[in-house]
Amino acid sequence: MKRQRGGIRTAGRLVAAACATATATVFVAGALPGRAWAAGESPYTFDGAAEQIDGAASSLDSQQLKAGQSYRDSIKKDGKLYYRVDLDAKQNAYVSVVAVPKPGARAEYGDGIKVSLQDGSGTQCGYQEASFGSAGFTRPVTAYAARTIEPDSSICQQAGAYYVLVERTSKAVSTPEDWELEIRHLTEPGVKKTGPTELPENWPSGTPQPPAGGPQKRQGGAGFHDATSLRQGEWRSDIKPGQTLFYRVPVDWGQQIFASAELGSSASGDTYVGNALVLSLDNPARGHVDQDTVGYDGDPATLALDPHRPVAFENRYSSNSYTSALRFAGWYYLSATLSPDIAKAYGDKPVPLTLRVNVTGTAKAGPAYDGDAGPFKVTEDDRDAAADGRSGAEADRSDVMRVVAAAGIGSGTVLVLGLGVWTVVARRRGAA
């Protein structure tokens, strides 16, 4: 803030006005944690701070995505949309896209989205595809594209304008309605010293014993923005046909995440529903890691994600897409979707769902980043949120309100309040 002439009285008026604006922002954010669609459209909760943007048909007409910011858009059937990101030659960059079709829409095998990142010459820096697979029903799916700074590489390493291309693929018989998009651009600092790029041959690939302690009630969220925080344990929810529940788990450097899901039994029938439950794992940049499905016939049904390597910086150099996605520490996301066909066979009522989560391995020091790691780290606040079950939105509001409570009243603390709120909001937006 620039120093103004006019003495203490003028400065006080400026600080008070700015603080009032910041405080109003805090309470609005508390009241509106995220925009949900209207009844009958979608239960997905979008980031309430997301800005509206319009993807372009040509790369040269594309609008810029700013790092640390979320955006909203929509894409038509077989549509292609371009966005622009301006990158330096030091930081890794990620652009994720969550595609949210309306519930109950028809989907064929292979329907989904592709997200790619290109330089000005059309060279593809990285891409990922996400589809509904064999499940045959729509649900929120996410994919990301990355620009990775790599030793001894000349592809996509220069500073300049890069272009994000989002493509939707749909079969002729698939439901034609537009899909909503939630887009986020993140950057990861470069490292002061390049470490090993080769992965160790041996790693703990065995599945651990189920977590002890018995089930605890913790209902999932309705989107990435309000995903319910979990730590290691057995977690009980209720899931409705067609619903997707979101959770997040802090996984530090050197640690592994294991997850399984179980649908409880039903007394109302014995009809078999194929691919009744889908369990997905996504990384802190909302890049897809893995997923699995299981059928249901009224008896208990269980699925488990395959074991994967511990989180490590060198994973990014792997040609295996599962391993490459486990490239940084932070919040890893689990999402569970129950097929809408369950309603036809067992009625439109919630089905008991249990998630079993193991986080194994001793946390290690991360790479020597040349800057703040942002969302690519695990903090004590993150561990506290996982223990309490706070979502990301709730954790943000808790941090802000602690600043408000600690600020007190009086002219001397007004400045602290204003600066504190600004600091928390800025940090949280950057890590959102």
C-alpha cells in the first residue's frame, strides 16, 4: 500500500474502508462456499470463486488462464475449446478440467474429454484423457495437461504463450446436452538442484491390512472444492443412485495411498447391476491416477484400487501414466459414484458405502523447490483438517475466521485484520 499524505486520519479512513471490504468478502465466502446447480440439474458443487470464461475456436482468439485461479465454461457435443497460458522457463504448469454432464445422461464406452497443452508451433507438451469407461453412465470426470521442465529436453521448455485444448468425444447415440467445465491452472516451482530421474526397481507393492478402529461416519462432499477430508481409517457414508461423493486425503512425499470401497447389502432385491460403483483417484492437480468398478446384486460388494508407487518427484519421468501422476505431495482426491441403474433395481434410496483408506510409509523431505510449493506439500493444518473432516472450503473459512477473531477491535487491530484477511485469502486462492 502506498503511503498517503494527510496524516493519521486519512490513513485510518483508507484502512477502515479496505478492511470493511475484506471483512464483507469473508462473510460472503462463508455464506456461499460453492455454487451448486439448480435442483434437477446436477448435484456437483463448483468453486464459488471461479470466473466465467469462454473457450475459443482458435488458439489465437483464446483467453488467458491465470495461475491459481479457477474458471467455469461449458462444452458442446464434439466441441473443441482453446485457452491460453503464459509460462516461464522455470516452473512446471498444470491445467485441469473437470467435465460435469447432467445426471442421468446416456454415455457410451469412450465418451469423455481430452486435455492437451501445446506450444505456439503446435507441439504437444502433454495430454490426458478421461472417459466414463464401461460404466455406461455419466459422472464428473477430470483430466489434466502438464508442461514439465525436464533435464536435457528442448520440447516445450521455453518461456512464452502456450495453448490448452479441451476436446469432448461423444458417440452419436450419447446424450447431446452441453457439459459444464471447471478449469484450474496451477504452477509448480522449479527445483534448485535436479535429483535422480530413475525410479527404484523395488518398492512396497503389497496391500496393507485394513485400517483398525471400526467405521466412523463421514459423509462425502459434492465436488473437488468441498471434498471431505479423510485420514487413514474406515469411513461410512450414504450414497444415492447417480450421486458422486468426493473425499481428499493428505499424502506426503514417500507415502503411499491405498483405497477400497464396499457397498452394503440390500433386502429389497437381487437384480445384478454391472459397474454399479466407480471409485476414482486423482492427484493434487486434479490429474487422473486410477479407477475401478464393481457390480452389485444386493449382497455386499467390494473393490480396491491397485497398489501404486510411493509419491516421489522422480515419478514424473516415468512412461507409466499411473506412476507419472504420483509426482507430488498434497491432497489426493477419492470420488465414488453409484450407478443410476441402482434406482431401477433397488429403489431410489441411499445405499450404505464404506471407504477404507491406508496411508503408509514415513513422510520424507520434499524437493528443494525454488519457491513456495503451494498445494504440492502437506502441512500440519492439512493433517488437522483430515483429522476433523473439514472440507477445503471449510478449512479456508476457519483460517479466515481465526484471523478475524484474533484481530479483536480498535484502531490498532483494524490494520492487522485487513492484512490478515488479505494474506489468508491470497494464500488460499493460490493453493486452491
